[in-house]
Amino acid sequence: MNIYVGNLSRETTEDELRQAFETFGEVSSVSIIKDRYSGESRGFGFVEMATKSEAEAAISGLNGTSLGERTLSVNEARPRSEGGRRPYGGGGFGGGGRRRRY
């Protein structure tokens, strides 16, 4: 089961996060999300636990507790919505407008 962990300190390491969750059971993986350009933590991550019962125990045991002087927000991770990003470009300024000549 995948768990969302929010409000992480920028200094929190994946090892520290793993240790916090291991008290509730077997941790399959830990991932702190980092900014693609600066490499700094974005303040949230994901922990995958081996069983649903261990994950539920971790959620109820860690949500609202402190890690690195920050109060954690811990809950079941929701899958990404399909409508989030467009698969091929897009965006921009629209089209069809007149171009100015200089």
C-alpha cells in the first residue's frame, strides 16, 4: 500500500523517513520528491508498506506526529488523475489572433 507523507522538512532524509515507518512494519520503498532543477526536497514523499494492515497502522500512528520539528500529514496515497497533464504539449497562448507587423 502506498502512503503519502506531507509537510516534510527539507532536511529530512529517506533513511529517517524509513526508520519512522519501520516501527509499524516492513517498508518496501521510500521516495522523497525533489525539485527537478534545484534537487531540493519539495516537502513531501511516498512510503510503500508491504501490507495494508501495516500501512494503516503507520498512517494512524504517524499522522499528526513530529519529524524534524514538522508535523507530518500522513494518509493513503491517491492515484494520479488521468486529466492532470496533457500527453502532448499544448498550453501556450491560444491561436488565431492577428500578428502585428513591425
